[in-house]
Amino acid sequence: MTPAKFNPWSVLDRPDPRAKRAKCAKDGSELSTISTFSTPSVPSFCDFEERAAIIEVCAGASRDQGECTAARQLGFESVSALFAAQITDWQERLSRTRATSDEHRQLIGNAQDLCRGSWIVQLLALGWDEVGLFGFDTKANTGGLVQTMRDGSLTAVTEHTAGIIDRSGQTHLHRRFATDVKSLLWDS
């Protein structure tokens, strides 16, 4: 009798939310071209998320402990320092981006405003990455949060959704994983 092939994601059959976050972190790193931090030893934000989730699941640590340990393993003093490096990297990428149209120019400006605003750290803490934030689809209006926001403003954010109010006062709900992103704002 041959032994069954080991499947590390078989824990997903159990109702353990930490395993699902680990799987999401793993899938996220395969779905996009995630940006790198300013420190060469840090390959991507999704690697940080995946590492934190693995520490949480395998070591039985809290999410905060997993994130702190993952940040230190990646060369940062704290999670805040890692977030600051990621925001700086995004700001630099956006400032180097050449707009291809007036709409693209406005989206780049909105993305820069988001990076300078008060919501960005909370979005990072909730696990939002550049695909969820800066995903861009020229053919459909279903990109990341910045493309959905257009000239609206954020009212609330969760791990999976963001509430947006537009200029007319209407409220919209953006679902983080409901997009089929073709590229990022700075890749367009």
C-alpha cells in the first residue's frame, strides 16, 4: 500500500480561520507581480503575510505575534517599519509612473493621495496588498480599490471590503477579491 501524498492545505477542510488566511496569503503571492520593499532581503508583502500566517498556524501564536516575528525575520524592527517601507515603495512607484490618459493620471493621483492618507496603514494591517489597492483594468471598471473609488472617499474598511461614498452621496461596497485585475497602476 502506498502512503497518501502529503497535502499541507488539507487543514482547510477543518474550520480553522488561520489556515484559510495562510492559504489566501499563499495564493496571493502566486496571483500577482507583488512589489518589493526597499530592503533587498524582503521579496514581497505577500511573503510577509504568508510567513505571519504560517507562524500563527504552526507555532500557535497570535496573529500579532506572527506578524511581529515575520517582520523581524524579514529585517524590519517592527510591523510598522515594514508598513512604512511598503508605503514608501508604492509612493516611489506611483511618482515614476507615466500616465497613459487623463483617467489614468487621475487614478495615479488618487493612489498617491491614498498612500499619504490616514487609511493606508489600516488597509495594510488588514492584509490589503497592491493588487487589492492598485489593480488596474483598462477594459472593465473592476480594478482595485483606487479604480473603484475614483473621486469618492473611504468610509470604512474590513479585511474583505471597503465602503466608499461618491460625490453624489451614494454608498458603494468594494469587495477586495472580486476583481480580475490585469495589471497594476504603475505597470499600465
